[in-house]
Amino acid sequence: MSKIKTTYVCQNCGVVSSKWIGKCNSCNKWNTFVEEIVKEKNNNTAFDTKNTVAKPILISDIIFKKDKRIDTQNIEFNRVLGGGLVPGSIVLIGGEPGIGKSTLALQIAIGLLKQKTLYVSGEESLQQIKLRSERIASQANNCFVLSETLLENIILNIRNINPDIIVIDSIQTIYTKGSESSPGSVSQIRECTTELLRYAKDNAKAVILIGHINKEGNIAGPKVLEHIVDTVLQFEGDRNHVYRILRASKNRFGSTSELGIFEMLNTGLRQISNPSELLLSQNEEAMSGVSVSATIEGIRPFLIEAQALVSTAAYGTPQRTSTGFDLRRLSIMLAVLEKRAGFRLAAKDVFINIAGGIKINDPATDLAVVCSILSSDLNLSIPKNVCFAGEIGLSGEIRPVTRIEQRIIEATKLGFKKIYISKYNKKGVNFSKFKINVIGVSKVEEVFRQLFR
């Protein structure tokens, strides 16, 4: 006979309380405790030794069998994963509503012609999925579709069909009879994900989960969800722009620095193989406050456009606004220009934007951002055939950046004639083989004198 009791669980961090409290003592969030029913089974023994099967063995005796990754037929998705889906792994895709998570997952499920896939939807009917599939693909011979929210029925269909890849859209809508709480609660998400993990590991099947996010931008549900899965992907972008960015914040089988770029069209998500041509402005007219930086995300070099607007502060306190560039790093750049280079920017508004709606973390973008700020402040344009790659130090020096040759090759490919880099990057590298004028500088003042003399 099982006992039934009521507990209160924080929907943000999963902390359990015997009574309702307004503020969680663990994550300091307000109004996150929800009442859940928990069944406790009577069990006099501390451990169930009858069903123990696994035994410890020496690590030297383990036979390693390297499973071949599954090619998803999507170059950008494969790049972020590190080469494709690993059998037995669970991939979690999170993003804002309407950003294209379901479209991406359905495209991958339909595009796998050699593997059998099962697309489980708890949010859409079979007719809605059919309409979307006709819009984004011409054929889908190996893709099964199931509209179901009960985990036990989903597992039963998985065992009957035996697919190679399983897509769950979304994990917040799935529930199990083993938990009395409502779908989307901490207990339901944890139990359903754990059961899917057990099946994926035991049968070497790849599982793709789609997850909602909360108002803070984090994946909804307990933090343990991100610990359970093998890979966590963030699908980012502005719904007012057509570009979408796929990043990995956790990846047990690859790098977390890779980046996938897509374009949202009426026919689905189109892969962007050469993002430099799309992220750069096609305007032929020279404008102040615009510069180009040679950056690298993962193993991919591409060029981005940094835009700046400097104007006299209309109010007492000057504004500092940045889109796509770290605001704290912008404050450092302005302090360096004020202290080391003598530019008076303390009483001026400064606005920075990285074109295309993407976020850049590469420190090599510093030099381009500084040059765009100076260009806007002086109202002098930077030549359109010039790009930059350098990190700015606190003393105003231009520090070297990694993989400079790849950045120069990308700039040469797109027709740039000059690239400003740190002069310390020129040691031990033969730049005469490049069809571009490589200019080494050591201080911000040198770049200023050469650009605006």
C-alpha cells in the first residue's frame, strides 16, 4: 500500500519544501513553488539487491567500440554537434517561442533518408505537422509521426517502430503516470527525461528534445534537465530578422564554440554556408561609424560589420547601449580611449550594433569596434576595403589574436585590400603570400593616425 503526501517543489531549481513559501531559499526566485503529489512506496530494505546486474570491472578491461556518428544531412547542425548525432545521446534544443525549433527538428527528421525517425509532437496535430512538412520538404519516406503526450504510450510505439532517431516536441508537454503532478512540472520533466535517457543508452538511439524557455531566457524546468542530457543547444535570433543562430552551451561529444547560421524562409530554414556575404552591408556609399572585423567562431572564420553611433548626450547621464557586443567590454574600450588616447567621450552617448542580429564573443572584434566609435565621433568614414582583427588591452596596446592566417584568408576572399592587425602577430608568419596589405600596429593612436590622417 503506497502512501500519498503533498509537497511543494520549486519549478526553477527543483528544491522540495513541506509547505508553500514565497521566495525560494536556493535560487532566490519568487512564486516558483507548486504543489505536487508524491507517492511513497513502503520498502523495508535500504537497497534492492535482487535486481542488481551491473558489476564493477577494471577500466583496462573495458572494450571500447566507437559508434559512427549519424549524418543529419544538415551541415550547420552537424558542425554545432561536432560531426553529427551520436547514437545513445540526448540533444536538447531550447529557444524562444516562434524562433523555429520545431521547424529545425522536423527538417532534420525528414532529411534523414537512410535512418528511420519518429517525430513525437505534444503540441500539434497530425494534420498540422503534415502541412508543415509539405512546406519544408518534398519527400519523407522514413519519418513516422505521432501525436501523443503520455510517456508510456510513446515508449510503446518506440519499441514497436524501433526508430534510429526520436524527436520529442516538446519535453514540457510529456507526462508519465508515475508522477501525479501536471505536465511541465519539475517532477514530470525529470521523470520523462530520465526514462528517455535510459532507453537511449540501452538501445543506442539518438533522442532530440525540444525545450521551452522562461522569461529569463533559460530552459524551463529544473537545472537537472541540462545535466541529464548530453548536448544543450540554444536557438537564438530575433523574430524581426531572418537569421537564426544555433549555439552549443554544453556538448559531451564536441566543442561548445561552434556556431550554425540559418535563414528563416517560407520553405523552412536555409543553411548559410558563407555568412560573411550576408552579414556585411551591401551599401556602396561610404558612411561613418561602420567598420568590418575578421572574427572566428569555433573553426569558422567570417567577417562581421560593427556599427557605432556617437552623439552628444541629450540628458545629464550619457547612454551606453550595445547589441551583439558585450556592454561591459564596451565600457572598457571607452575608458581606454578616454585615458590612453585622449578622446573625450565621457559626455557622449555611444551606441554599438553588430549587424545581422548575432552575438560575438571574439576579443578580436575590439579593434573594429574602437575604429567605428572614432569614425562616428569624427564623422569620417572608414574605407570599405579595410578590415580589422585585434584585441585592445587596458594600456591601449593592440594585442595579437589567434589563427590570424585564417582571418586574413577570409578577408582576401571577400576582396578586402587592407587588414589592420597587431604587429606582434607578424612574428614568425610570412604575410607576403597573401594578396592583401597586412598592416601591423601596436597602439590605438597608430590606427587613428593611419585611418584619419
